[in-house]
Amino acid sequence: MLIDTLPLDVLPATPVAARIGLLALATDLNSEADLRRMLPAGVGLYCNRVRHENPMSLAALQRVAEDLPRAGRDLLPGLALDVLVYGCTSGTIAMGEAQTLKLLGEVRAARHATTPVTASLAALAQVGAHRVSMLTPYRAAVNRELGGYYRERGLDVLNVSGFDMDDDYAMTDIAPEAIVAAGIRATAADADALFISCTALRASEAVERIEQAIGRPVITSNQAVIWHALHLMQLAAPTQAPGRLFNATRVR
């Protein structure tokens, strides 16, 4: 048997200028692929999963905190991360935004940390939105908590419309065309913007069609996470990143 050592110059190179770590729910079918397609070349996304089972509820989402230390510890051990993301909007509400950010800081060292709630609040401020309509896949109990929290953070939440679901897999099955129709219907006449919550929804595929129909910005959980991560790293967004949110920071 021949055992050979290859010279280093023939090995493939995969240069990465920045690393984003994602702690996603075990039941999330969408966020990894969705986030990657909005990233510029040279930014890597690396995911680990935290324990969660359907049906989704505030109590179940609170229990995710028990597995965050294990998931963070096992995410690229020994390598530096530029941004660490907890990839669940309703889960951030269930644990509390401040507590979620605190946990992220404890479970995995990174230069920055964010959540879909943190990112969406920053994104809504970026587009100058104060009066907001919301669309979610969640049941009424989660919607009440979600709307209430954004009101506490100073937004005028005009309405929260939901698909009344508690199955993450089924949420990803909702076609972007259905999200477009629901988003148009959910946007109040005097809303400054529409926020579509949930990393499991394929909402970023619907953003530009809804914006064209309503004439106002649309922010989604995953879109906001990528915008905020790039903002924290002071990197520009690629041309394929959807929506008005990215207009000022695109690479052309």
C-alpha cells in the first residue's frame, strides 16, 4: 500500500473572511439555507442544533435554554466566531431577549451576538418604521407575547396576524405565494412597515413582491438577522439580499 503526502499547494483553499455561528432549533427546516443565500462570498455560516420538539409553545421554547450550553460548546470549538446567532424569534421572546443575549455570551465566545428579535428591532429602526403590522405563523398566545414585547420596545404595533400553527415543519411548508397574499392582507393602511416573524417561514422569498404591492418596507426574521450580522461586522450585503432593508449596504 502506497502512503503519500500531498504538497500543500495542491489542496483546495476555502478562504473565509468572517464566520457566523447559528444555534438553530432542531425542528427548523428553513433557516440554514435561507440565511446562506443572503450572505456575501467569504462569509461562512456554521450551524448547530438545540433540542426542541413540536408542538411549539412558549413553555417548550423556554426549555431550549437547557441545551444551549451544549450546542454552543460544540459549535466550531477552538475557532473564533464573528457573530453568534440564536435562530428563533418566538424562542427569544419566550426566554426574554436580554436573557437570550446573556446566554449566548455565556455559551460561546464571539465578537458579537444577535437574535431575530434584536435584529428585527434594529432593522425596523433602520427603515424608519414606528407603526408596524406583523404577520406570523404562530398561535394566538405566542402572538400576544410577541406583539406585547415589541410595544414595550417602543413600537406602535397596529395588528398581529397569524396562521395559527404550532408545527415548525408545517410552517416551512407554507408557500412563498401564500405568504405574499397574507402579507398584503395583514398590512394596515397606516403601517410604516410589515414585520414577518419566524425563521422557519420562507418569508424572505416573498419580501420584494410584498414590498412592490404595499409600497413599504418588509422585514423578516432571517433577512433581519443577516442584515444585522453584516452591520455588526461592517460588511456590505450582496445583490441577492432581498428587500429595501439592504439597499444602502449592497455590493454592486
